[in-house]
Amino acid sequence: MSNSVLKLTEEMLQQLINHYQKAEINSKNPHARFTAKLPDATITVYNSGKVMFQGAGADRETAIWGAAERSEQTNQAKGDKLPPNFEHLSVLGSDETGTGDFFGPITVAACFIPSHQIALAKELGVKDSKQLTDDYMRKIAPDLQASFPYSVLTLNNEKYNDVQSQGWSQGKIKALLHNQALKHVLRKIAPEKPDAILIDQFAERGIYYKHIAKESEIIRENVLFSTKAENLHVSVACASIIARVAFLEEMDRLSATAGMTLPKGAGAIVDKTAAKILLSRGESFLRTITKVHFANTKKAQALAAKKKNT
């Protein structure tokens, strides 16, 4: 069976989901945002933004969305060449989460870990957040925040929907937040400077800087971009954990406001929960806790309408 994986922008993901909408099936995978079944291929969109194509028709379907990006089929990080012994350097890293979740904000964090504290970070339990549970990250995040200079930014849903409706892409939103978080940490540690800055890559260097071209202060010195950056330096793994916990805490707050537990991701359970909220609290309230341009909005509206008519 052939299979391949692409990493797509949110705009492309929405196009892909719309394209395969009629072939959607329910998935029990908690990390899956959307799954479609064709006669000879299965397409799964993950909350991370990656899309897996499986089956005899995988190559054909992959080619529709960007065969040139199939470098994601490998487990190797892609991006800038890093200096020797990079994992032992003093690095300021940044990462984000929440981009693939219908409910809740986007959070971005940056964290500086000097070389002499890398061992401490590991002792505190820092590693690739994908290997950690949400509960575990909640436990260690306070120690990380007390031990290392960091900045965490949360873009609430109302502000997100506002700028998105003005034509801002998720790439632009993330670039602006990363740049701001990095600025905050650099000011905290001044006059000390990191040996390097590592951004978990979500856009090519040129596109990233195009997104933030109008900013009054742009961080450029010693900036490196790489995918799978959490595995390349503990600072990015630390930033990822801090960002994730900030996202979880906001999800807790929004769940309390909604009066029900809001599910993560963008799968079928999300549609059902959103439909319940539509029926009980209305569309204006739903907008305050979701990313309304996601396909989930229309799915929830259809479910709510069906419920009303039964």
C-alpha cells in the first residue's frame, strides 16, 4: 500500500477538506481532524496540519495538493543547516499550538535555555511535547516558567476571527506572534544574546519575513528555521510545552463559559458539540470560542438545522 504525507497551510487544508467533504467518514483517531474514504485511497487530516494519503490511489491524490512537498515522507527535519553541536548551544526557541483546533485560541511561546541549563531543562522533564500527555505538561510547565526566560502569547478567538476576516492567513498570524514572543524574551535576557534563535518552521524564510515586513522591529539576527525543531534543541521543546499549557488553560476557561467540555481538534465530535452550542447559546456566542472559517462551522449549522427539524 502506497502512502505519503504533506504539510499544508490552513488555507490549503480547508480547500482539501471541502474537496473531499462528500467522502468524509467518522474516525476514532483522537488526533484526526478529518478523514475521507475514496474507493482506492484514505485521506486523513491531522490536528498538526499534516495530511496522510494511504492506498493504491495515494500518489494520485497527493499530486493534487503538492507532490513537491512530499519530503515530509521522511523523518528528517527540513530547513536551515544548523551549527555543529547545536543541541549544546544557548538557544532561544519558539513554537505554537492551537492552529488546527476549531475551539480555542492560537498560542505561541518562546523560551531561552542557555547552554549551562540544558541539563536542568531535561531534568525537569522537557522533551518533544508530542511524546508527553497534556496532564504531564500541565505539571512541569510551572517549573519551566520559573526556571527559564519565556514569553507566551494567546490570540483569543474574537481577535483571531477579526483579523482572519480581514484577509490575514494563519501563516501571517503565526509569524507576527512568533516575532513578538522572540522580542519579549530578547528584552528579558539583554544584554545577553543567544547563540542562535530557532523557530519551528511553518513557512519558508522569505514568506515568514514577508508576513512581518511592516513590523517596526523584526528579529533577524542568528534566526534559523527547521521542521521538527522540538527534536533539535530543548528550548523549542520547552516553548512547545509552555504554549500547549497556555492553550489548555484557555480551553478550560472557554469550557467553563460554554457550560460543557470543549473537545480539541476539528473532527466529528467537534461538529456535534458546536451544534449543541448553536442550539443553546446561538451563533454570536459560538463565534467567541471558535475559528469560524473552519469547515466545522457549516457542519455544525447543518447538524443544528437538522435537529431543529426533527
